[in-house]
Amino acid sequence: METANKNTITVEATVDAPIEKVWECWTNPEHITQWAFASDDWHAPYADNDPQTGGKFKTTMAAKDGSFSFDFEGVYSKVIENSYIEYGLGDGREVKINFESLGDTTKVTESFDPETINPIEMQRGGWQAILNNFKKHTEASI
């Protein structure tokens, strides 16, 4: 897959949880498998994560009916605990995630380079749906 002309897409959510809890749910594989999918007919049966600069991650996203699955994986280029994550995907795209403490809530802002296969709005919608799942899972896990 080629990357598009750096038309960065940004999605965000404010999670009703303190930043330490948000970070735990974002980085712990036991939590990742509970939220890393865009719709209820998908799931994440596997996740592995080493959230440190130079560390790798991999999450398997799969249709529950077994018809399709793929691994979402990359390498962290910068990790600042409870604050910031930056990583590269295998196709050269980059993702940046900012975690901003707002007291008892946390704003999560995720910016990513789009791929060229699917329309921009479809990509934004999919990433926003995953972020919304993350918010729902984290708030239910408090």
C-alpha cells in the first residue's frame, strides 16, 4: 500500500477516566483485545504490545464469522508514558497519539496518515469507531 499525500486524518474522544487508567487500557494487551475493532461483528482475538521507544505491537482484527482477518502492527518511534505515542506502520504511514489529562477526564487525539485504497471519510469513520470503542471500554473498566 502506498501512502497518500500526507492528508493527515485526526480523530478524538474525551474519556471519563484519569490519564493513568486511559494509558493502561490503551497499552495493556488484555484491554486492547476488548476494544480494538470498529464494529460489533468484529473482534480482536490477539494483541501483543511493548509500549516503549523501539518496541513493537501487533493486534489481530477479525470478523467474528471468520471471513476475514488482518494484523495491525508497527514499531514505536516515540513513547512518553501517560502522554504521547508515535509509531510507524509497515507500509510507511505514521500515527501520533496525544493523551491530555483534563483532571478526571482524558482527551485522546489520534492523527494518522491515510492509505490510498479506501476513501478518507471511510478511514476517519473506522478509526473514530475504534476510538469510540476504546472510550466505552475504558469507562466501563473504571
